Amino acid sequence: MPTVYNITDAYNSKAIAAVHEKNVSNAIPYLGEGLFPRAKKMSLDLKWIADSQGLPVSLAPSTFDSKATLRSRDGFEITQTQMAYFKEAMIVKEEDEQKIMQIQSADEPLAQEVLSNIFNDSERLISAAQVVPERMRMSLLSSCYVDGSDVAHGPSISIAANGATYAYDYDQDGSYATNNFVKLTGTSVWSDTDNSDPVADIQAGIDAVEDITGDTPSILLVSKKTFGYLKANAKIRSMILAQNATANVLINDARVKEILKSEVGVDVIVYKKKFKHEDGTVHTFYPDGMATLLPSGALGKTWFGMTPDERTGVKDPAKDVSIVDTGVAVSVVITDDPVQTKTTASEIVLPSFERMKSTFQIACYDPS
């Protein structure tokens, strides 16, 4: 009589968590992880998510208690409720279940292939969950945009999908937009590499933060395209040439970073990581057209709350639920008809921004 293997013998939430931890140890972390370290609360109420003045963050109206819709393996789903609640799921189909049950040895190549594909899918769910807080964190560091009416806005978060929008305003009194943000115009824009003066603009931002908080920004955050304009800037190139006696000097990334460090005391971070938007388009987490000055150290925290799946696991230990990355709940449920294994990753997340006033944003050119 051959041995029958069930998928739960090898695939469950604890196994998923173990595989994820192994993958994380070899992965390059998101920039926002260091700037907004993870923290956990049993519930996530907006009163806990405060701006730099300790005021609660304003939440715009949204859709309440909508039910998650299951999508295909390569899909990305978001469930909107009152809070910033995100949920994704994938299915191990009956065909894959049947293959595993027919395997007489877990060491057989077919077993390894099927299980590897299943674990890869579950890892994609968790990776998608990691995208959400990074989008939020980078939005707080780059959202002082100027719309068609030339009205400046302070740090905010806005994520729209499935007919609903999460919109959080971290600058309700408008003081950040007034004191910690500047929009460059005319020949001052950094894309005008012949006439603009980025070093002076950066120094002005540093001075503004020092006047407001006493902190001295020591980091300049830009996109790859924006750094390209710094690299091509005539004044920066002139500074580099003035420090080198040789006739031919290669203006490379390292020399541009060195001159900005020596002239205004900032370390440049070029953030290139990308993600796929709900509509399928690819975006960088940190946008073109912006430059943000940051102080050293943490700027706030990435707060996670207890999701319904995690709460279910706490109430009933028999439920297959594990927590990864501080607040992402991974649950595995076997359905009866059809007989399928459903894996769900869910999170309730929102960053705080206690050191908001110690940052400064520069809209340095039109990215369009």
C-alpha cells in the first residue's frame, strides 16, 4: 500500500514563514525599513499614528468592509476597510493537490518541483505585502507636490485601488508645506544643468531645517534620474574640476557624492527600487523630480496592527496562522468544494512620522 502524502505535511504557515526568513536573510532590505523601523500594536487606531506635533493623522472617506475578491496567481488584490487593511490570496489547485497525494516519496523530483512552485507563490504574496509600507514611507518623503493651481501640499499617503482610496494627511495645518518645502522654477530647476545651483538649494534646505528644529540633515535622497542631473550640473562639475589638477577628470558617481559631502555635508542615497502598480505599470518607490533632505537615524515607525486572520489564530490555536515581518499574517486554509489550499497574506499598516519637521523636500524639476 503506497504512502499518501497530504500537502499540509510539507506546506503550512510555519513552513512558509521559515522559507521567508531564509529568503529575507539574503535579500537587500527596503530603504524605508531603516528610516521607519517596524513596530506592533494589538490594534491600529489613528490616534496612535501621529505627525510631528502629536496630532492624529486625518483619514479621508473610503469604502468600508468590502470583501476580498480572489484573483489569479499573478494578480494583486487589496481589501479596503476603515483602516489601511490589505489582503492578498493564492490557491493551490486540485491538480497540484492530486500530484502531491500521488507521490510515494517526498524526495522525488516531482514533489520538489510542485512544492517549490507553491512556496514561490506564497513568497510572492509576502513580497507584495512588503510593497505596501514601502510605498507609504516613500510617499511621506516625496509627496510635497505642486498641482495645477500651484498649491503646495505636505507629506501625505494616497493609495487607490478597487474603487476606493486611502488618503492620509500628515500636514493638516500646512506648516510643513510652508516651511519645509520648495518648488524650483525657471532656470533654477535641476534639469537646467547649465544654470541651476543644486548645492545652494540643498544648503538652503539644510538651513531651513536647522532654524525649525535644530537638526542638521545629513542625507540627500534622490532617484537615479535626478542624480543624473546632479552629475551633469555645470557648477558641480566645475567644483570637481577645481579640486583636481589633471587635465582630464572623469565625472563619476563617486566624485559627485564626494563634492556634495564636502560642500554641504550630505551623503547621497540614490534609491532605484521599483514595484508594480495595481494597474500593472512599473514605478520607482521614490519618484523623479524630487529631492529630500533627511537627518540621520529613524524618522518614525512603521506600525502594524492585528489583522482579522491573526486575531482568528489567537482565538483558535488550531488555525494555521503565522506572523512574518512583525505584522504580516500568513494563513493556510483547506476548502471543501472544490478541495483547494488557500494561502492568505494580510496586514494592517501605517507609518508614523515624528521627525517630519526635520526633513525638507525640494521639487527640483518637472518629471513629466
